[in-house]
Amino acid sequence: MCKYYIKIVPTVYQKLNDVVTHTNQYSVTVHKTWLSFGGHGESGLPGVFFVYEISPMMVKYTETRRSFMHFLTGVCAIVGGVFTVAGLVDSFVYHSGKAIQKMQLGKAL
């Protein structure tokens, strides 16, 4: 026996040039059960069964443009992150070098 559970979600895509596309998204789950007529295993009707579930919610994707300021803010965030990581690496290397110099001179930490 094989059961297919099919979920359908209505979907709308709206592009920048106001072209609207109505479509559906599908997901399928399969459950297979081996039937036995001798006494071992499950019993039931042999066959293929389809169970449809149509979602009452609709997904809408709308394409939008980001402003130049949004782009600039993202670039500044990336540059700031690079400087922060570089500062952490530099500090780690500097303090590790100082600790190694102290060990070589025989001074206690």
C-alpha cells in the first residue's frame, strides 16, 4: 500500500514591471506499507492512495528595489566588520608575541 500526501500552496509572484504570475507550490510525502496476506505484517487494502491538502493561505512574493542608502549601509557594515576582525587578529598576534618573548626571557606570566 502506498499513500501520497500532497500539499498545495497557492503562490503569486509580482515582479517590478507589474507582471503577476499565479502558480502553486507542491510538496509530496510518501508512506509505503508492505502488506502481508499470510498473518505477519500489516493488513489492509492494496493500492495507491492520494491525499490532497490545499492550503487556505496564499504566499505572495513581491520583487522590490532597495534604495542606495540601504546599499551604502550594508557596505559600511561589511567594512566595519572587516576592521573589527582585523583588530582582534592583530591584538591576538601582538599579545601572543609578547607572551612568547617573556617566556624566552624567563619572566613569569
